[in-house]
Amino acid sequence: MTGPSEWLRAAEVAPLECQRDEFSLPQGMVYLNCAYMGPLPNSVRDAGARALAARASPAGIGAEAFFEPAERARRGCAALVNADPERTALVTSTAQAVALAIRNLAIAPGRTVVVPGEQFPSNVLGWRRLARTGVELKTVPRPEDDAALAAGLSVAGLWNRRLVEAIDERCAAVAIEPGHWTDGTRFDLEAVGARARAVGAAVIVDATQFVGAMALDVARLQPDLLVAHAYKSMLSHYGLGFAVFGPRFAEDDAMVPLDEHWMVRRDAEIFTQLVDYQDAFAPGMRRFDTNVRASTVLVESLAEATRRLQDWRPERVEARCRRVSKAFDAAARGLGYGAAEPADRTANLFGLRAPAGTDLEALRQRLRSENIYVSIRGESLRVSLHVYNDDGDLETLVRALAA
């Protein structure tokens, strides 16, 4: 599986320090739950507040407000994953982008769609509905520890091998994440993508948990669609995110959106001509934009969040998360908690397997009573980091687990 050595070496040139002062997290709170919802940086909060104040008296809001802020947000989102802004659309959610893909792929009965077991629902439920038409949803479950041991591989290594093997000539699409949302098991997007391209299958990536906190390069990975809802690792609001469309979608003028709103049409910014109905779309992937992009609170917050994340740089955020959690691994194992090796998991999100007999929900509640915030997902105690976390946060978690 492709390792992170190159971006780690680059990131170590200018290591990122803790950015907690850029947030308004209460003193004493240990927030290790960004994969549930990311806190807003102060500058993002303030950008949204300014937009809300302006909206209270709309006389000063001109036609440009429907377009210019969205273009800043589009450019910022694209920059985080090394994408072309002209192939980037603003969407309300992962589910909306996946629905766009399903509508435009036109997968015939008898074909397959490959997904990892227990993937987040937004990149599964639409494919399940498609399965009612005769398309087979081919789920590749997490391997058991014994199977991985017998194969001489880690669980992540065997899971990735089985995913690649599941992509055969019948495969029309692979729906996947950079890492599993429950415990951060790292998926080899390069190997999966190479195999998918070899059989002509589309690759649909939900990167909601990772954009902004992981080095992702769509120019190298070549997904057909990569989408991220911005309220987690992108540190913005629920209700607006972005999707990058590959050539399969971007170079076909026949591709159609889910609805027919006016804002994505050519010359829509000329309000005096809106009754001269346009069938032609605005250039690029704006045809897939949501009209929620006109919500100034959401779009100005998103634009500012992407600016801050570009300042920090995703590869430096990723390297920082890996450094902060390095000593934690041994400490957690010493308490009987299991975790994947760092090379097999994402840096900003990982799961701990508790000792047998542990009541995970009771444990989560106990931690919360001590102002430590984590999640339970599947069979894992999920820990998720970002720029506001430091070694002390994980040391506090270790002490609480030991108690």
C-alpha cells in the first residue's frame, strides 16, 4: 500500500504548531471528535457572522453576491485537493454528489458496484437503491484478524487486496473512502483506481472525513468523482461542500444536473435577462452547483475555511496529527486497547478496539463527564484530531482510560 513518506518529508520542513488559539474551544475541553463535527476557526465564525449581519438588511446585497463568493469558495476547495476549479462544483452533501454520479453513469443491470463493508451511508444508500434495478452491490467486508495473519498481511493490507480483486470486468463503479470512517483503516486509492481504470469502472470517493487534514491529490489519484461535505475536517458548516468531477463527467456535455435552477445557466448573473430562458449551462462544472451556494453565511464560511486550511496546508496538518498521536499508540496498547499500525491507518482519524467486555457507550459517557469528547463507531472508540489538538489532549485521554 502506498505510504505517506514523501509528503511527510515535505511537511517536516515546516512543522505545524498547535493552532488552538485560532478556535474558541472552552479551556479544559479535550475535543477528539472532529470526525463527528469540526469546530469553526474564529475567522470562519466571524466570516459567517458578517454575512448574517449583511443579510439582515439586504438593500446592499447585489447580484454579484450570488456568484463572486461562490467562485472564491470553488477555488479554495479545488486548491485543497490539487484540482481544477473548472471541474469543481459546490454541492449540499456527499449524497447529492453521489446521486449526480448515479444519474449520469447509467449503469446497466447485471453490472456490479464495489463498496467496502460498513462504509458511511452517504456513499452506499444511493447504490442500494440502484441495486433494485438489477445492479449488484458487491460489499467487501473487513477481514478477520486470523485471515489477515494467515495471509501474512495486516487487516488493511488484506482488505485492500480483496477490494482490488473484487473489481472485475462486470464492475461499473467503486464507491470508497480514503480511510474507513469508523476507525481510519487506510484504503489504497491508487491501487483501487488503477484496477478500476483497467476495467473501465468509475471511482467515487467520499473524502468528507479527510479533506483539509490529509494530503489528497486528484491529479494523481484520478477519481471520477471526489466529494467532501465541509462540516468535518474542512472546519465549516453543515449544508455545503464540493465535488471534483473527472473527465468521465466533465468532458460530456450530455451530463445533466438533478434539478433545473436558473443560477447555473449561462449569463445568469444578468438579472434583467432571466426571462430570456437559457438552456445552456454556465461553463465548467457549475451545472452541478447547488443553489445553496447563494447562502452567504454558508459560502463565506466555506471560502474562509479553505483559506485557513491552505495556510496550514493539508500535508502539514496530516503530519502534525501523526506526530501528536505517535506516543499515544504504545500507551493505549499498554492499557489493552488495540489499534492499527500507523502505516495502515489515517493520521487524523483512528479507532481503538477496547478490551473484551468493555461497555463502549458507558466508556464514552464516562469520558464525556471528564470533558473528553470521542465517538463510538462500529466496534471502535473513534479518536479524531485536527490542528487544535496537542500531545496533552491524548495524554489526558490515556489517563482517563487508565482510570
